[in-house]
Amino acid sequence: MFSFKNLASLLVAALPLSNATPLAGSAADLVPDKYIITLKDGISASDFNAHMNWVRDVQVARARHRRGLNFRGVEKTYGVGNFNAYAGHFDEHTLEAIRRNADVESVEQQQLYHLHELTTQKNSTHGLATVSHREPGSTEYVYDSRAGEGSTVYVLDSGIQLDHPEFEGRAIHGYNAVKGETDDDVQGHGTHVAGIVGSKTYGVAKKTKLVDVKMFHDAGSTNAIILDGIEWTIKDITAKQIQNRTVVNMSFGGGNSTALNKIIKTAYDAGILCVISSGNMGVDASDWSPASSPDGITVGAIDANWRLWDHSNHGPVVHILAPGVDVLSLAPGNRLREGAELLRRLLMLLGWPPIWQLLKTSTLQRS
């Protein structure tokens, strides 16, 4: 059995992380009257259906007293492994009844989540070199030409330009959780991230298969949309029985979410490895999701000199550090972008041979 803690110890030497005052999610990011309700573990399918019927009955009863106010009730349900939840639009009285229900584990307001931003700097070359050397300063990337062969990386992001020649036909569309939006990567973030993972020139796992799971548009996303994308990803991976050779990349963040962290635990319990950005606010990552989840690998950023990047989130939930600034990758339209996606440090480790060897030979287990 292999543990996340042992994996973190193997990947990098322990580095000191600075402390900062925790920063909670902004109230401006909360979605009015929209909520995620997570149910307790062990609830049966019949009990879940009974709970849904009860919620609808409460909603209908309350509608008689709302005079012109239109609350839509349950809008989306989730069910994978031990994770059962629903998203909806509720008035305060209905919500209070839901909070008191014995089936309910947590109630949280929906909030906006954001892809970690791109910055631009010329002559960025250190990223690939860093993951294959023990000292900073090299411009050479030494790698196994078969790196990523037989593996799959699910990129949960803004989409991927699937026909970009750098992907050599290895990128496919999986799912679009953003209803009414094109599958295309209009924003550009997902193509950039996927290029770092698996493009033939700039990728670290040059032979890996890439699966596009679109969860973001220009304005960001919500935890309701993100839960939908992660639920689909878990079901797709387990249906194909490829848990031991798959990584799920999460290049986004927002305020703490019980539901989001719990569905990552569901992925972990299914044998799926999630690699998560620590975030780029320069604060304690314990106050952010999904970075605060104990059931993935949370990665902070270092610069070209292997120093902790000033804007990297940090703290006890961060397992490892990897390159996070001044890295070259792709952009939609068959172009390149000289820039630094602030969480790409986590992607750099995906092409490191020990990761794939461990995934092939080990079962992930806490220690």
C-alpha cells in the first residue's frame, strides 16, 4: 500500500512555508439564494428519493406564502459512491427545514470559483528543467521518452483545443458541465494547462491521453457546476477501471466547501488521485477548496530559483512544491503563450516517472 504522505515525502525535500493570516472566501462570490446540501454517509437510494420528495413537498407548501417570489427548488442532484447531495434555489424558511432534517450533513451557499490566473513573462524556460534536476539553473529537460504512455489525465478546466497539433490526437472531449456553453476552450486556460501536461514539445507527460472536462467559462464557475464535472469524472474513470493509471487535475479554487472536499474524498475512496493547486493568494491554503482537501495532493509554487513564490498559498495542507511561474505552453488557435499559469507547478510532477510507477504498482492509502 502506498500513502499520500509517503508520496509527498518522496517527491520533494521538505521546504519551509511562510505563514499568513487566513483569508475566507469573499461575500461577493456568494450566489444569492442558491445552496448545496450534502447528505450524511450511508443513506440508501430509497432514502435519498424519499428525501427529495420531502424537499419538493416543503417547497410546494412554502410557495403558497411567497406571493410573487419564484424559488425553483431542487435543480441538480449528485450521487456517486458515498457522496449524495443536491443543489437548489430555496427561500429561507424552506432552507431552515432542510437544515433541521436528520438526513442532512451540511448546507452551504453556492459560491463562485475561479481558474487561477495567467501571468506573462519573456524567456520562460525553467519549468521542464526543474522537474528533471536536483539544482536550479538548468535549461535541459531530461525525461523518459515514454513518459505518460498508457496513462490518462482528466483536465477539469475551461476546455481544450482538441485539434491543436501539439496534442497529436491524444486529447478527447469528455464532458461539458457548463450548460448552454460551447465545448470549445474560449477562455484559453484549459488548453494552456493541457499543454503543460501532455503536449509533444512543452508537456511533461508527452505520451499521455488527455480528457477534457469543461467546468469553467469566462465568468468562472460555481460549486454546483464543479460538483457535476467531478461526479462525471469519477463515474467515467471507475466505469473504465483505469484508476491506477489516471490523474485528475484541478486548476481552480475558491472558498471552503464541505461538498467539494467530500466529493474529492469520494474520488480518493474509489482509488482516484486528484492533484490540486494550492491557490495564488499568498495565504493559508487551509481556507480554500479544493486545496484544503486531505484526500488529494495539494501543490504550492516555486520560482526559477526554487524559492517559494510570493503569491503561492501555503500552510500545513500543502504537500509539495513544484515550478509555478515563467513556464511556456500552448494557447488556442494553434498558438503558444509565453506565460505562467499560477498552478502549473502541480502539473509538472505528472510527467515525473515515479508518479506513474507508483500509480501502476500501488494502492493509495492514508497513513
